[in-house]
Amino acid sequence: MQWILNLFEAAQQWLFQSAVEPILYAFGLGGMLEDGFVATGWILAGLVQIAVLLAVIGPLQRWRPVDQALDAGEIRTDVLYTLLHRLGIFRVALFLSVEPLFDQLFGWFRVMGLGTVHIDQLMVGVTDHPLISFAIYLVVFDFFDYWIHRAQHRFEWWWSLHSLHHSQRSMTMWSDNRNHLLDDLIHDSLIVIIGQLIGVGPGQFIGLVVIAQLSESLQHANVRLHFGWLGERLWVSPRYHRLHHAIGMGHEKDADDADNLVYGRSPAMGGHNFSVLLPCWDMLFGTANFEMRWDPTGIRDQVEAGREYGRGFWEQQKLGLLRLLGRA
């Protein structure tokens, strides 16, 4: 574990000194060197992820694709979303726009006596090994992510944004970051707050995000792949998550539910396979579906009512806001 961290830190230092630091000084931003160094870590982590996508997950898609005919234009838009998020562009924008609000919020937490609780330190003698500490934080984050994901499907206003993610009919390894920016802002803000409250270190946080994002890229991949009876219950597979994206099934109430025939209505809690990494949450809370099937992906009202979710980046963002306001 330590040699991986050492290698990453050395690469981060080199990239910062050779590229990021000169740019900051050139634009008179010498006071942001510390923030720039953190941003360099996110850029490097993103480059590593994109390399894995191209070298590992891409060949898997070509090996056993589920869908042969894909919409190249839709995929190009998903690539844009992936670059925007994985290279840290969205995260830097988030930092510049809401960091002062976070500082005020965390200050208020401390005033109210809600200081940081280092979960790994509560289990003295058990978490001495860094991998065990890392695993504990991963489980905790995944538990909260499960409930955030269910909330995205439960509340009408949130579904109006999150539905963009489910509107992709040509799902591939690039589709994970196909989200409305406001949806991402809400989700990432909640994750940052949780991370602050449970005491996750910056290095651990980057590692947790990288593992989660790479796994989610594989889950969305256009590959006919499952992990077997046991594996499917230990880690979310492409088959398991594809069912969550299945039209009229994975993220909607039953097709004969009259209340859900009002297009645009939230699919509520009636869907399946909300877990982000660990299927145990679906199993524990009754939302798991392990059927061996490979359904078409998308949203029912796209098929039955021809509802538009947009093709290009800006059109998708615009329609998301209109849906939020009840005008699309």
C-alpha cells in the first residue's frame, strides 16, 4: 500500500512543479499553491483512470458487447462528461464556487459540537493496518452513497435531474459521469460533508473516489459480464447495474402501476439495484435483483412518449433545469 502512495506522491510532486506551479505563478495565483497541489492530485488520478478505461475496460467492451449498434454522438457527449469530471475540472469549479460555504458550514458544525469523528480510530487494535482503515471508510461511504442514490430516485425534483443519467440508450464505460451538473453538485457536496465528519484524510479520499469511479465505469460498460453467484453478491457487476438502468424495471415502479404512468413522475423506491459498490445494501434493504438478463437501457417515457432528454451537453443541461421547473 505504502509504495503505491509513495509512487503517486512522487508523480504528483513532479506534475505540480513542472506544469501546475508555473501556470499559477504566470497568472498571479501564487497564493493558491496549496490548493493547486491538491488539484494536481485529482488531475493525476483522472489520468490514471482514463488510462485504465482505454487499456482494460475498452477491450472488454469489444470482447463481449451487449449492444452492437451504439449512438456514436451520444457516446462522444459522455466522453466529454468523463473528461470534465475525471480530470478534476468540475471539482476545481466546485472548490472555487462553494469552498467558502463549506468553511462556514464546518465552522458551524464545530460550534454545535459536531466535530470530526475518526471512525477508524474508534476501533483501536483493529484498524492499525492502513488497508483495514481504508476498507472501513469505503464501506461507510458506500452505505451513504446507497441512500443518496435512492433519494435521487425518490424525490420528484431530484429525479428530474438524475433522470439525465438514465436517459442513455447506448450505455458504455463513458456513461458513469453523464449527470446534470446540479445533480453532481448536490451529490459531491454531501460526500465532502460526510468525509469531513468521519475524518477521511485527503490521500484516502482520493483513493476512495478513484476505486469507486473505476468500478462505476466498469458497471456501465457495454460488456456481457457478471461475477458469478457469489461475486454478484460481493461487488456490483456490469450485469447487476445494467438491470438498474433497464427500461421500465430497474429504476421505475412496476409497469402496471397506474401512478407511474404519469411521465416525469419519480419512480420512487420501487426500483432495484441501487448499490454503488457493495450489493449487500440492496440485499439488506430489499432492493436487490439478481436475474440474469441484459435489458435495453433508458427511460420508459423516452420509448412510449418520445420525451426528449437532449443530445449535446448544453441541451441536456438546459432540459434538466426545465424538468426541475416543471416545464419539460
